[in-house]
Amino acid sequence: MKKYLLGKTGIEVSELCFGALPLGPLQANIPVEEGAKLIRAALERGINFIDTAEVYKTYPYIKLALEGYFEKVIIATKSGAKTYSEMEKSINDALRSLNRSYIDIFHLHAARVTSSVFEERAGAFQCLKDYKAKGVIRAIGISTHVIEVVRRAIEVKEIDIIFPIINKLGVGIVGGDVENMITAISEAHQEGKGLYAMKALAGGHLIDQLEESLNFVRNIQGISSVAVGMLNQKELELNVKIFNNEELPREVFTKQTKPSKSLFISRFCKGCGTCVKACPNNALSLKNGKAVVDRKLCILCGYCNPVCPEFAIRLI
């Protein structure tokens, strides 16, 4: 599988990145041993890049997958920490939970924020800078759905890597459309930032256009890798074929269907609105004192699940 450098970091990653989000409790919640086996299979198929986050709760899967594996693996993680002490705890938790002495890429997890994120989370950002200076973090990044945050990150010299949402439908992009985001990505690339992409399949909305949708993102100048969530060996092998530019089985073009998974809000919802604030895509709103979901906008990210105080949200 082809590998590319992420900007000026010197970090070389496979073009296909294993997105760990779907494995964990925010989505499929598959057994750790099963998820670890799939990650290990991905590594053995040439993928050397894993994307995760503190909130995904998938560190145990990755740690188990890496046991006895001695090839170089690049791990990117994220934290929503705002203060120095919160970010320091996130870094140390990641190191311990992943059994690593360093983290390759550590992002400010900032899906839906304003371009003032670096000021608003100055303590957390300073912590990342300090830990990079110590050699505990190799590169500092920001993950975002917001076009203006991508543009602002270009101006912040300490940001090495940007992890933006991009797909051919524009689902999930905040503050503009597909072309606006591609322009921002191009500008970031020209300034030497490393970029890899999320949600190329728009949270499953483009699964019936799998190859076309992945290639759309692959062909955007500046994108070095594409994070794709995978839940079984069949999905892994199919994605590997696409990224290796191999011919796909004919049945792929007839059997790919929209995801059966959907967001469910139970009767225990109290209408507090916490999930509405957490949703990066404005897919949730309050109606008659209860949360409701617009399924056309929902990208099944699961970010609403852990913030619900009533445990009233499930992906099923």
C-alpha cells in the first residue's frame, strides 16, 4: 500500500487509515478480542496508521492488536480537554492505555467549534506544545468539521496536522460546502500542513457509492490518508483493494446498501439539549421537549451518546 508523508512532520502513513471509532461503545461495541484481531489483520495488509480518540474508548482494542507486533505503527488520538491539567491527564492516559512511550499525533478534538478554539482552549494547547517539546508527542493536530477552523489552523505555526471532514456530498461540513472545504485543504497543504481526511463516506450515506466516494477524497490535493471505519474482514479486504487500485468483485456494485444502523432516542429523554450541543452536524434538535434526529443529516458519529445524562441515546 502506498505511503505518504504528513506535511513537514516526517511521519509517513499508509493512504488507508484504520478508523477505530466504529469498533467501540459509541457504535458497534464489538468484543475487544474481535476488534483487536481486525486491527491486526489491517496492519498485516499494509495499513500502518490508526486513528482513535479518548472519547471513542478504543484504546484496549489497539493495545491488544499491537501485542507482539514489531513493525512501526502510527497512532493518532484526540482529546476534548480545555485546560492544561485536563490535557496532561489525557496524554498520560493515552500513553498508559496504549502501552506507548510516545504518541505520534495528538489532536485537539474540535469537531464543532469556532475559530477561537486556540484561545478558548489555550491551556490544553499549551500542554500539547510542552509535551511535544519533551518528545512525548511527535506532532500536534486539530480534528474539525469547520472550514474556518481549518483556515485558522493554517495560521497557527504549532499545528502540524489538520484532520478535516470531507466527502462528495458535503455532509457534516460546517460553514460552507464541499468546494469551500477543498479550497481550505489546498491552502493548508500549500502552507506545509499535513492533512488526512475523515467521513469520506458521510457516515454511511455513501456506502452504495463506495469506490467513487473514497476516490473522490483520495484525489484531493494535500490529503495524504483517509480514515475509514471497518468492522469486519470483508470490509477490510474491500477497502484495501480500493486503496491498492485493484479491480473489485462485481457483486460489490450490486450489494452495497445504505447502513441499517440508526440513531435511537428512548423515552427516557428529558429534553435537556446536551446532545444537541454535542452534535457536530446539527442533526439533533428539540421538539415538544424531546430530542429528535434528522436522519438525512446524522452521520452516525456517536458523539451524542456519551454526553447524554439519561443514557437515552443509542446507535442500533
